[in-house]
Amino acid sequence: MVELQGLLAVIRKRGLLDDKTSIDNLQLQDSERPDLALIASGFVAESDMFEVLAEYLDLPIANTEQFPNSPLKAGGANISFLRQKRMLPILEDDTSITFALSDPPDKMSLQSIKLLVNKDVNIQLAKAGDLDRAFDRLYDREKVKKPAALKNYAKDIASIEEDSPAVKLFNQLVNTAISNEASDLHIESSFSGLKLRYRVDGKLLELGNSPPEYLKEMLISRIKVLANLNIAEKRLPQDGRITVNVSGRSIDVRVSTIPTINGESIVLRFLDPEKGPNDLTALGFSNYTLSTLRRLLKAPHGMILTTGPTGSGKTTTLYAALQELNLVERKIITLEDPIEYRVENINQIQINPKVGLNFASLLRSVLRQDPDIIMVGEIRDEETARLATQSALTGHLVLSSLHTNNAFGALNRLLDMGLEPFLINAAVRVVISQRLIRRLCPKCKKSGSVTPAEQKQFGLKIGMSISRPNGCMSCYQTGYKGRLVLTELLEMNDNIRDHINNSGKNNPMDCSLLPEQTLANAARTHIESGETSIEEFVSIMGSLD
């Protein structure tokens, strides 16, 4: 990130701007870079700003003598994209690659390249004109033409050979996703072709190197063939599954297709068995949450609920709990939609509404299988909620999830579904609300002080030191690396049961019933310890209130 005052310090040090020269009239628009604004306003010449940026960013300058004499493979990067972004590969080996570029503050291009090449990336600064001439000399300017033979590819797409461009492209996309620990790959149709975006640490990162236009339908059809989907059906959504081998590991890939105005959009979700939770300790819960949850899991019956929005880690928590309960003397049955991880010694059932297999109908049948523990992937309606709570009262330990914003919201949701208060009070033992927030990158996070506004809003001490995101090549210029979990655990007690019995419009929630550790308290602890930032929590929750 280029900051105006730091840039001005280098400019004045070089004598390019007199100390008396006023820049008060320099108006920076939102997200406008100060280096470009200074050039546009005539304060600094473009040629001078080149060397100023090199000093300010502490980057070496690449001269034309350092440019290669022959083209490099560039880690498989798309040359058209590199030319467009003026990122010239000048040095490459098995583990690293060096690019000369004219615009290093372009974060999106840098993170796209980092994701694509899967090597250590080094950068140097070079002039735009020198880079353009080098691309003309090293790489053919002629665009890739669409082969005539591909016009009728749909007639026999299932017979694509293993060395075809579509197969190679699919393998490349999967390898890139797995090596960069992406949870999802979004392949989206647009009016200009395909757009690729990877979800890393919960955020989508757009790759600039879109595949050639002629490969668009071939890639989609290749994925459909592998997922056993109907390649001719483009009007209706479809769901499937693929198993791929990456670096000797078997990875499950969930496939979802949906028609859009520009063509089909496909989302691939990667489920690596090695990344699945082995126990609750691996999830990073606080000592209080971990000890309380483990104590309650020892109960012979009752209901344990996890809540939170999509992508908050509810299912992962349920799997981790099942791993700790998975003993030979216990019969465990799960009802899931979809099955995310396959677990040994557990009977996992895939929901299939098309043939009448929904949560409610399966739950009735499962009870006749003499289970000790039942996991219902999600409670979506009154019938499922009623059957699950009744199961918890008849000698079964039931684990399930709900989509609510907090722990108390789960109890209110059950009431809204029509469950009687006495049934909820008798069945539910604990509700865990959780969120996943990104962890600050340890390599580039920077220190800052709490502002008066933040002190007023979040209750932090004025002037205390906290950490803020910065951005580096290691974290794809996002400022974050990895994620941590925030939990809010609400264990049922007499006060909460009384509140449920007296629930109604004239009975507001008593603040004394709040959990011992709320999501806000958990977030404040991680902010004060420098593990995450105020900005990240606000983006997830809105405030610490």
C-alpha cells in the first residue's frame, strides 16, 4: 500500500519537491493512489516517480540487460495476462520466479500470479516501455485462434482424450486450488468468457488468467462428465461429485452447476480427508468451550446444537465431536446433505429429496436401527425439529445445526417452528454459536493504536497497541493468513428454561442470561492479543456490541 506521507518523504529527500511547495490542493478520491495523483497533478514527473517508488517500496530496478534472451515458461502463467499487466518473467528455477513489473502496487495482479504459479515470487521494478518491447521480442503477439475442429466438440465430449486442452486445464485448476488451500473454485460464465475465483480463508480471490474462449464449453463439459452429470442439460441446476488424486492424496470434489444469463456457473468444493478434524482440540476452541463441550458429550442423551451462518464451521464442529464419540461400542448414524467427510465406523446417509429421502422421513427409519448417537446435518422444518428433540428424549444423543445469528436465536427458532417450550427445555443441553474470522498474517501485520472512535465503539483502551492488516506475497496481499474460530456457548440452566416457558412478545431477553463468553468477548480477546483486527471482525459481525 502506498501512503502519501511516506511517498512525500522520499520525494523531498530526492529534492523533487520543495519543502515550501504546498500540496493542500491535492484531492485524493476514495481508493486513489497518491503516486498516480501526484503525477496527474504535475507535482512529480512520471520518470521521476519510477525511481521514487523503487526506493519507497525497497525494490530493485531491473534493467533491460537483465531481461532473458529467450521466453520463460513463467510457471504456466497465461502470457496474455502477463502482457496486459506488464509482468515480465525474467528469472525462473524450480522453486522461485522473478517478475519485472511496472506497477507493483497492483495488489490484485500480484495475488493472482501468486496463486497461479505455485512458486516463491520475487518482483523487481522496470519501465513500462522496456517491458512492452521485451514482450514483443520474446512472445508472439498473435492471439490463439480457435481450432476449426473444435466447433462440433459437443457431439462426443465424453471421449475427450486425457491430453486434451480441457483435461490439462481442469487438472491445472484443481492443483492450483489444492496447493493454495482453497476451499472452493468458482468457474463463472460472463459475456467475455470464463472468470475464475478461488475462495481462500473465506474470501474470493479473482485470477486474471481466464482460459481461452474456445475452452469454455469444453471445460464445463469435462467437469460434468467426471461428476456423472448430464452434459446436454444446461437449463436446470445439477449436483455431483468427483474424486481426484493430487500429490498421492484422494480429494473429494463437490460439483454444483446452475444456469445464468451468460451461461452455466460451476462451483467446485474441495474436501480433503486429511484436512478433516480428528478431534475438538484441532478446532482451536477456548479452554472453557472445549471443557464444557466435552463434558456434555459424555451425556447418554439430549441435544447439542451448533449455529451460525453458512461457512461458519458448524459441520466441522459436528464432525470433530463425532470423532471423539466414535467408539466401537457405539452405533452412530448421520443424516447429511451433502456428506462432506467420510468417517470410518460411522453410518452416513445422504439426503435425497428427489426419491423421498429427506431429514424427517429418514429420521423415522434411523430410530429403528438402534443408534446410540444421531447427527442430523441441519434442522430445517418443524417435523425434523420435533423428531430430533423427541429422539433426544428417548435415550439418544442428537447433534444438529441451525442457521441463526447467535446462541439464543437457536432457541427462538425452535419456538418459531412450533415446538412446545417443555420439549425444548427437556431436550436441549447446549447451543454453540460460532464464526470463522481471518488471522492476521504474521509476516506483514503492522502495529497501530486504537482510535477514539474505536475505543468508544468497542470498549478498548484508548491508545493501546493493536495489529492491523498490511499485505505481502505470503498472504496474497490480503493481510491475512489462516482463520480462527470465535465461539459463544450457551449451556441450558433453570433461568434460561424459565425464560423459554414464559416466552412471548412481552418477555424480552434478560441480559443476565447471556453466555459466559459471547462472540464479542471472544473477538475482543483475539484483537487485544494481535491475532486478528477490528476491520476483520467488523466485516464479519458489524460491531463488537
